[in-house]
Amino acid sequence: MTEISLEQLPYCRAAMARLLANAECIIQRDPNEIIGDRYLKRWHCFRSPLASQYVHLYLGSDPTPWLHDHPWPSASLCLRGVLRENRARPGDDPRTTIIRPGTLSLRSARLAHRLELVSGPALTIFLAGPRIRQWGWHLDHGWRHWRTASRVHPDGVTRVHLPPPARGDRP
């Protein structure tokens, strides 16, 4: 199981309300990172080699049609908004999941995914485990390291620079 609906568990509604209130306070300050022009703002709650916690505010969908993976196992808890996640393990066809408030999504570091904003902005708490690999993009012609596809611009915004899918490529 990779998604759990916490709204169905006893006492979780009150806990979710407290988490949402705390996250709403956090996003009143300037974000630590901005990814894409209208994609994601990230606030660092704590960071360590073993675990990190972030608050993510999704303003739009992933900026490319390609799936990407992460350098650590992770979990995200949706507090508001709705996201559609396309996810696939290497070699498998993607499957789609709808992430609503109260959904806890668990991901291995090798799970490739792409998020689309359905209703939002969406607000999540994102937990990352220890870094176990590099991350990148899953293109039809192979995996591509993130440093070859994105960079931080002088305005502080990280932008992705991947070519559009070629004819016959399937994002």
C-alpha cells in the first residue's frame, strides 16, 4: 500500500486541523526554495542527514511531462487541495492516484512520479529519509541526472530545461 487515508482513522481530523494551522503559519514567511515559475514553493522545517521535513505549496503541476524520482524515500501528507499523481516503478506503466486532504503518500527513492494540480493551491507536509542516491528524470531514452536538466537562475528560481517529448516518446 502506498497511500493511506488518515481521515478514516480515529482522532486524525483534529490532528490534521492542527497540522494545517501550523503549515498555514509557516507559509506566511518567505519560502526557502522556489521551483518553477508557478509550480512549487518549499519551506524547510528541519534538515538532517537522517531525515528532513518540508512544507510544500503547489501552485501548479510539475513543469514537464516527464516522471522524476527522488534521492530518498519519502512521505507526503496532503493538508489542502487535490493532486493527481502519476507514478511508476522502473519498467512499469504509470498508474494514477488522486491525493486529497488526509492522504498520506509513501514513496521509495526509485519510484518515479509526476504531480498535477487538480484543485488548489495544494499544501503538503513532505518527509524525506536519508539520501541514498541521486535523482533525475525518466525519459524514454533513459534516466537523466537532475543537474543536467535544471538550474537555479539569478532570480533564485529553479527552472527545468528538458526538451519537449520527441515524436514517438511517451512521457
